[in-house]
Amino acid sequence: MPYVWLGLMVLLIVVEAATMGLTTIWFAIGALFAFLVSLTHVHPLVQFGVFLVSSIILLYYTRPLAKKYLKVGSHATNVDSFIGREGVVIKPVEKYSTGQVKVWGQIWTAVSENGEVIPQDSRIRVKAVEGVKLVVEAIEDTNIGAGE
């Protein structure tokens, strides 16, 4: 019976490596615990109980932590690097409408973070990225091009 648990553990590790879903790895660890218990020659139902209970406990308590720290399923993009950058309004951002801003030489559709109107040539700071829009706030020293 011990080799059945080893075979199951290997199979589950292969499935985890193929899917990277952080689900079957906990059952592979449960199979390892069942294998260790099987070495004491206890009844197969006890071994199965150890496998099932340890797998479920590991899945419930450690999967959220692993997902948080390993960031499984999230894909970082360069667009996140725009947050905190400054730019210039090239088309006014109206109260309930989008405008356009230029940040790092690229033109983006933008909305105001707090719903305020931001006039053309105002300096802005990017607060967030929502889809293909930047969420911006006006920063001091507005109207860069006016009078200079």
C-alpha cells in the first residue's frame, strides 16, 4: 500500500506542475502524510483518512497564504509603472467625461480621481489604471504653458 501513496503523490505533483493552480500540491502533501502513516502498517481506511484530512486542512489554511505571497494568477504589466507618474492634460478632463493626458510620451484617456474638472495644460499625477484609462489628480502649478 505505501507505493500507492507514493505513486499518487508523484501524479499529483505532475498535475500541479502542469496547471500551476496551487490545488493539487496540497493533496500531494496529503499523500506524503498517508505514505508515512502507511509505513506503520495501519489500516488503509486510516491512511485514507489521514490523506483526506491533511489535504483539506492544508488546502483551506495555506492556499490563501501561498496565493497571496506567490501571486499566482496575476500578471504584472508595465502599465503599473505609470502609477505615480506625472503628465500633462492635452484634452480637458470634464466632471463626468473623459479627457486625454500625455504621460511618458504616450497619450491616454483619463478620468479625474475625485470628479473635478482638470483644464488643458494642467499637470496631473496618475493615481491608478482602470482598463485603458488613467485615473488622475491635478497637481499644483497648473497651466504650465500659460504665460511661459
